[in-house]
Amino acid sequence: MVIKHLHELYDNACNRGPVNIAVAQADDENLLRALDRARSAGFVNPVLTGNKDKIEEAAANSGFDLNNIIIAETDTPEAACVSCINMIKNGSAEIIVKGNVKTATLLRKIIDKDKGIPNKQLISHLAIFESPFYHKLLCVTDAALNISPDVNEKAAIIHNAVELFHKIGVSNPKVAVITALEYVNPKIEATLHAEILKQMNHDNLIKACIVDGPFALDNAVSKKSAIHKNIDSEVAGDADILLVPDLNSGNILYKCLNFLGGAISASVILGAKVPVVLTSRSDSEQSKLYSLALAVNLS
Amino acid sequence: MVIKHLHELYDNACNRGPVNIAVAQADDENLLRALDRARSAGFVNPVLTGNKDKIEEAAANSGFDLNNIIIAETDTPEAACVSCINMIKNGSAEIIVKGNVKTATLLRKIIDKDKGIPNKQLISHLAIFESPFYHKLLCVTDAALNISPDVNEKAAIIHNAVELFHKIGVSNPKVAVITALEYVNPKIEATLHAEILKQMNHDNLIKACIVDGPFALDNAVSKKSAIHKNIDSEVAGDADILLVPDLNSGNILYKCLNFLGGAISASVILGAKVPVVLTSRSDSEQSKLYSLALAVNLS
């Protein structure tokens, strides 16, 4: 299956009906606006944590109707995160959304081996883009969490992304390992990683996807460019997943697509027992809404 | 002065009249097509090096008219590069253009301390983009040569870029040091580099420009995004020059703008006694033409 538009994921979410989501410290006006739209569309049912007075103030300022909304009152950011995690554990919520709490605080609680809800080898950030310059949805990982992943961590990042693609109906996604070059240069570690990851895919250590690389970005997203460089690969020019070398390059690519590429995006944190949505103030309203919809697709 | 379109640099080049350029091993059909357009526009006068038979064949295939064109015949790629360098030394050419020769071969000859034409502390690649999503020309450096520059090398890369901006008429360019974050994280070296480069600018060790950072890319190119993050900087949202963390991130940004951003670009190698133009097969015809025009602006 080929997915061309984020709207398709949004429609899936609407069809799936409301999913309970736990919001960590919900006194965040921008987030409440996005939650209001997602609730109106019928795909989320938010349960809020945090200080009740502050939540009521933020709700009033953002036009979020608190009628029939459960507020689990908590005193500290840490307590709000724990409250959300407990909702996941007892089955009363299926997604966690970050509100007015630091990302590090929330993620530390989530990956805690004893009291958290870790699942996979590592948690990773994934963004899916709808670009006016590409023929289908295109994913970038990891643009936000893993600073300088080694090759095993990169395999885990691929694994998280592939599992997501399976859940949204893309059965054998094409993974392009991106570097500055389309050939191995021992001075550029990411090109060596690409060779190893390709071999791991060949040896079935990375399954249910096609991994190829190293690619310069143009070879991964432009068939014409791949032909110019005599690259014969079914991933070339048709990648679903772009595995980036590190956090700097991933974040720059993410921001370039959103701010200098006319793309729209949805993002989610993968690798915990449930999807985690972190929206940032600089994300557009639409991007926040699509991120919630993406998480509902995965729950 | 604010330059909005690459066409302005092209017009400048046309007004300046023909500049002699030395072409290293000219049997490259795509390059000859671009040279033909630049010659018709009146801003270059190519002097070709390489094997005469091969050049004549490539010229015939690409419709390049060899009438009144000097061919300095050479036997090897190295000899072609040396021939070009000698033309620079004796004043018979003002720009070097790479033809069908490896980049490394040409650059090694150029930076050779004894026989080459090095000038600045280091050579660096600079690309100028005209993006439909930005309000003026935007430069990315270094996307092609320096793999993992240290802070002194980054200062030299900035210096090369600033000198270019002065030559095209932008007197005090705004340099944004790009990383994944808009604050210092000791685990991400590029954020530390940003602090040092900013201080070097403050201490007048990096002159005639405004350096600020670290910035995530969005803060450098979007005023709205900078305001969201409470960043108060005259560089934020209005950068002329994006200094990237390393080759991987720079190349990915370069390719993203060109292949997923609808941008057009011109590129040049800086830091030698003359501008050096390296066009790649995957560059568009227009991009090759604009690169030649940019080099003429600098000569």
C-alpha cells in the first residue's frame, strides 16, 4: 500500500473512534486547542493531569470545554507523568501526550525499567512528512532523541519505524540509510553503518523491510538522481524511511522539510508500550492534530 | 543590500562581460552544455584542457561549438589540473571549472602549498539557494568538502563565506550557527562550537558579519519560530549564511533544499586564489549555469 497524504491517517483515526489519551500536565493552551479539534473529530478522549486551577485557566483561554473531562489532579510534573503511566498500566488510556512538562522529565519516567513502560530496546522519534516534492509519505528518524546512535541503536531505530509502517498498512517499507555520500568512506562513520545495516537486513537481523545505503539524500528521493549516479536499488528514489546519521542532521532535515520545504508532518515517540506524542510550541496546529491522529493509528 | 534571486547574480555576471575560465579535462557533455549557455550569455570565455579527440567528441554530442576555443592538450587528469593552475598563475584565466576529472585530484593540486594556488586557511564549499520559502538568498556551508571541521576550521569556513557575501554586495551578513538545538548541550559539540564562534565574532576574530547561535534551523529561518522560542537575535529568522555542524548535515540540507524544497542553487569552492566550480552530474542545467555566474561575480 502507498499512502500519499497525512489526511488518510487522519481519516483512519476518525474511523477508529475515540481513544483515551493521558495528557501530562495539561495546562498548555496550544495543546488544548489541538486536543479540542481532535476531540471534535471524534478520535480522542483526553484525560488530563496537572494542577486543576491552571488547567481551568488554560482551558478558558483556549476555548477547551472541560465538561465531561476527567482531571486527575497532580502536584508536580513528575507526579503528572507517573499518573499518565499508571493510566497506561491499568488500561484506562492508550496514548500519552506531553503537556506543560519537560520532555526529559516525561521520557525518563516512561523508560524507567521498574516503574515505567519501556518496551523496545530504545525509544526513538519519528516524523512522517507529506511533501509537495515527493510522491508518497516520507519518514525521517531520529530527529529529536538519539544524539549519536551506534549501529545497534540505528538497527533499533529502524525496527521502531518499520513496526509503525506495518501498523499503518505499508508491509515492506523501503529504508534508505542517509549520509553525505552514496559510497563508503571510512572517514564518515555513517557510511560504514550503512553497510552493516544493509548486511543485517540481508541476514534477517532487521526484518520485514528493505534496507539500502549509503545514499546521499538525493539518491534516496529522486529516481533521476539515482540514475545519474548509476545506482541500481529498489530503495533509490522511492524510500519510505530515511534513517539519518545523527541528531544534528536529522533535526536539520526535519526543520528543512517543515520550514523550507512546504511539507506538513506528524510526529510520534516510538519504543514505549504506547505511542507518546510530544508537540512543540513551534509545531503548527495542523501538525499537532496529525500527530495525535498518527498516534491513534498506532494504538 | 538584500539579494532575492539568483537571477540578479546572473545579470551581474552578464554585465561584467566574459571572464576567462580554465576547464579541467573538458570532455564532459553536461558541462559543455552549461558552458555553451554561459558563453552565449557572454560571461565566460572557456579555455579547455584534456584529450583533444575526446573533447571534440563531447563537443559534437553536446552541440558545443569549438570555433575560436583554445584547447590546451593534456595527457592525464593530473596534467589537465596543473595546466589550469598554470593559467591562473600566468593570468590567462580567472576561474577553474572541474570537467571530467575527480574532485579530489583537482583539489589536491589546487591546495598544494608549493605548486598550487591556496590562499586562505582552508578551502570550503558554499551553496547559495533561492528558496520559494525564504525571503532572500540563503547560503549553506560546508556541504561538500570538510567532513568534521573543528571550531577553528569553522571560523575559516565562515570567513570564506563572509568574503563572498561582501563581493556580491552584502556588507554585514548574518551567520547562523546551526545545530539540533537552540541552546548549549555539552553532549552536542556543535552547540559548544556555536558559543565559541559567537564569542570570536564578539572579540573581532571573525569580522564584518554577525554570528549568532546555536540555532535549530527553524529559529534561523523563521521569525515566528524564533519568537515561539523567545529567541531575541537579529540573526534569527533572517540568516544569510547557515554554518552547518558537519558534512553529513550540510549535504543533507543541501540536497533537501534542492530535491525536496523546490529551491535552485549555485555552488562554488572558496579559499583558493580563484573561485573553483565543481558541477555534479546530478546538478540541474540551471544550477550549473548559476554556479558559473556566481564564480564570475567573485572573480
